Amino acid sequence: MVAAENDALPNCKVGGIGDAVRDLPPALAQQGCNVIVVTPSYGFLHKELDGTLFVDSVNFLFGKKRFEADIFKVFGNRSCDSKVSFFVIDNPDVFEQKKTGDRYQIYCNDPPGKPFETDATKYAFFCRAVAESVKKIFFDIDCIHLHDWHSAFLLVLRRFHKNYSFLKKYRTVFTIHNLSIQGVRPFSNTGSSLEKWYPDLHRYDRKALADSKWPDCINPMATGIRLSDKVHTVSPSYADEIIRPGEKPAFYGGEGLEKDLSDAKCHGRLFGILNGCDYSAEIDTKKFRVDGLLDFLKKNVLRWSTCQQTPASSYFLAHARLSDLRTKKTGKRIILTSVSRVVEQKFYLMKSHGGSDTSALQRILEGLKGKGIYILLGTGDKNYEKFFMEMSCDFENFVFLNNYSDKCAQALYASGHLFLMPSLYEPCGISQMISMRYGQPCLVHETGGLKDTVRNKINGFTFDGKTVDVKVDSLIKGCLEAVEIKLNKPAVWKKICNEALQSRFLWKDSARQYIAKLYT
């Protein structure tokens, strides 16, 4: 497996790729597979992990000079099957050790007008180092599983570079985790371009690599779809959605790649297999009552504040809201929760007005008055953060925790009553599975993996609509109906909670499908 992230290694995760690359290899190992996972070291993994072993170096042309890349075997932060091995590749000039706050930086934020400039160069280098490593027989393999656009350059080398034609003897699988991020860069005439990275690349077919909108650019995501033996995405419903053109914001389809994906499906190359959820460890997170949860969150907000020389105003606001709620009588109150990146994909519908003059969030909070509170944990887009802070100023029953903490996330998953996940699109989603694992039902948009995991009024609640206005009104109606069921129909609510608790999305079932459909 070749990937940009691997959450089996500490600080090597940003999103869903990291979760899948953490959990899938052990599940495959249980089915008899030997799995090797390769990621960049990002300048720190090989230095900070205990037991790191230097394996060897590879030397190759990249750009106009020769580079050396070091290969290390590393060991994960959780016990793993002996049939799973982890390797990282490092070059200090390419993979600089960078931090944002107290977290290591994996992806770079390039200035406007230069999207993916730094990252595309970094992953083009990484893929060539992987190809050289396979060439020197460091890795005994029969199939190469590539994750998202970062790994697609390996397919360019496999198809069009004579030094790597040996890669054609290995089967290739390309998994789409996030179709909206495609890594598009020019073919030439800039430092971060295909011909600058691989000046010794022999004649290649631009049509096989080009972006449909910008024909003078390579689209790594499209390349992965076109040049791999099998194409896979992380839920059956999402595989059906992405072969259709989008009508944003009401429907997110193939993000401009629907023709390539439709062709892959017609040729029997496209598969949708639902990601699993980890149920291996017993859940030991404490379930708080309302007051206990508020106290726990208050302590964490104070801790966040002490980590900054000038604490963020959002922390003061969150602490004030939690303190006010703590002094009131809790009574028969429902807790709505969300743990999410605060971005358009996740909360566009919450910010939209639908058939009203006010946002969906405002109408939900007005309907919750005297009945419950809504607590949202997350960071992301500054415009959305500002919107949620303003709403928290206006509504005493809304707490916006503008940060991320595993402990706070687990407390919300375990102690909330209704988890809100109104994503515009969701290839698979993991938050709804985690919430259900704790017995907390979810309200979700009927899209992608959410549609495949949550059944309306059976193990949770769903909403949909053909237009954004209809979706927004359906979101509000579904949310307030769920609140009424919780407060006034305890037997019905208990049955839905039990169904959520008993729902299982097992990685072993996914692994069997990978072997049968993708790796053969």
C-alpha cells in the first residue's frame, strides 16, 4: 500500500485515508495477506518512532539532479499483526519537518494561484523513490494498492518510463478517498510540473494523463482512475453517485471525472466497498450525564486557553456558554452533537436558509429552546468558524468548541443523544459509525456512505431532497422530529438506540471483498 497517511503511525493522519490505511492492513492479514504500507517520513517519523531500522538508500534522477532517499522500517503506535510492515521514505531536502502549533504538518498550504505546487513535487518524488525501492526488491509483492492522488505518479512511471516497466507485472488498485482534491499541475513550464520532475520520462500519452478542463495539466486523480487495473471507492452508494455529473450544491457527482469513472464501471473496473469501523477494543470512554459532560468540556477549554499566549476569543465564548448551561437545571434535556471539520462539505446545509429567512442552524436552535443543547467540536474554514461563533453568541443552547481533542470527541460520541452529520456528500464517513458504536443515533443526509450505514427511524434518522431548499427544510424537520421522539416516545427511542448500538460495519467483511474483487 502506497499512501500519504497512516494512522497506525503517530501524527501521520489528517483525514479518512489515515483511518483506512490503519485498519485495513490488519484485517487483510487476518485473511492471510502479507501487507507492506509505505508513506513519506515527513522529516520526523523515522526520527521519533522507537525501534526504527534503517534499511537502505535508493539513488535516482529527480528534476535535473540526482537525489538519495532513505528507507526505514518503523513500528506503529498500536499492536499489529506480524504480517503487516510499515516503511517510511525520507529525504531532508524534500520532506522538511514542519509544525503547525504542536502538530506536525503533512500537507502544505500553497499560496493562491499555485495549488498543490509543494505537495505535488513532494509526492512525485515519493512515488519515484517507491518505484526504485521495488526495483531493488526491498518489497516482495504481487499487488500495489494506491491511495488517492498522492500515489498516482507511480502509475505514470509504470506506464511511460522504460526503467519502471517491470512494475507492469504487479496488479494495481487505485482507491478514491476524496474525489474533490485532485492534485492538478502543469505538464511543463514551471518548477512543479511533470516534465520537471521526470525529465527522463519517455514519450507519454498526454490524453491518458490530462485534466479534462485544463488539457495542459496532468490530473493525478484522473491518472489513477485511467491507468490502474481496478478502481475502488469507499462505499457502494458513492460509487453510484460519482459516475453522474454533479449539479452543485444540490448534488456532488464525479467532480469532472464522471466520464472516466463511468468508463471504468462499464469495463468492470469500478467497485464500491464500504469502509469498516474498529470494534476490536472494548469501549471504555466514560458516559457523562449532562452536567458531567459540561464540566469535562469546561476543563478542556481552560486547558486549551493555557496553551496560547493570547487565548482565542472562541475559548472565552465556549467557556461562558458551558458555565451558563451548567448553572441551569438540566431536567429532561437532549444533547445534540457533532465532531467534524468545519468546512463547506460538512455544514453548507446548516448555514443555508432553505425556504426561510434564517439559517437551518438558527431554526434548529430555536426549536431546541427549553428542550436541549447542541455542542459542535471542530476547526476548519474561517468563514464557517465565524458563522458558528456568531450563532453561539446569539443562542445560549449552542456551544462551539473551536478546536480538536480526541478526549472531547470521545466524550461527545459517548454522551450525546443525537449526532448531526448533514454533509453535502460523504464518500464513506467514519463519525456516524463511531457514534453508533456508542449507541448514539445519527441524523444524516442520504448520500454516499451515510446512506449505506444509517436507516431512517431504524438505527438513526435521514433526510434528503432534490434541491438545497428542500434538503434544508427536510434537515430541520428531521432533526426536530428526532428530538420529539427522544423526549416523548422513550420506547421508540430506546429501540432506535439499540439498533444503532448493534449495527456493525466490520473491516473483516470489507477485507474479504477487497481480496475477491480488487486484488484478483
